[in-house]
Amino acid sequence: MSIPNRVELYRKILRGCKAFPIVNSFIQPIDKIQALEAIRKLNTDLADAYMVPLPVITCWVRDDNYVPVTQEIYLTEPELKAFLHQFRHHLQNIERRYERRGLTTEGNLEIADVPYTRCYYSLYGEDDARAWVKFLTED
């Protein structure tokens, strides 16, 4: 399934997404330090909304990345889309625990496998992360 098709699917099945009001109220500051602080606040708000441990954010590194073992998000710059992409990987990591199954589908266990099926990218959860960011940030 292509990313645009997955985005359309998410628009249908994730209508009550907890991240929508939080992301829609986010304003990206121009100053890099203020942007980092805004991303950190967004990180806290999203972690609270999904009731997950707060991932550590390290900024100004070579590549955007998420490390599941340490639950750390690495960002080249404090940008919204890059952060959301890595935060989605954080949610996927938490969801791998059986008691948190359905976390990425807003608790709907009937569709819990949707983020991981019919994928284009071989990296586990990559299609879901890319589509989730577009789903949240595009009109």
C-alpha cells in the first residue's frame, strides 16, 4: 500500500486521534533553541496523551533516528515532521508490549495490525510512521 493510500485509510480509521488537537495547536518557532523547547513540550504533551514513557530527545546529530532500547529520539534539527516520525516509532516500540497492543490505532484492537500490513518499506513500522506524519500535518 502506498503512503498516500495509507494516509487516506488513516483518515477513515483514526478519526479520534489523540495527537490531532496537540499537533494542530503546535507553532514552530523560528529560533532553533525555542524550536527545541517547543518540540520538548510537544513531546511531553503527546507522551501524556498516549500515556507512554517520555522519550529523551537529543538534537543536532547527523541523522534522525529512534533507538528502541534507550527510548531516545535523535533529531538533526528540532522540526515538527521529523519529531512526529520518530515519536511514532516510539509509540510502535511501546505497542510491542502485549498490554499496550492497539496503541497506534487509538485502542481499536480490531485494526491493530493495519499499521504493519501491506507495507512498502522493509523497515518495520516505517510506512506507518510516514503516513501518520502526513495524516497529522496535511490538511
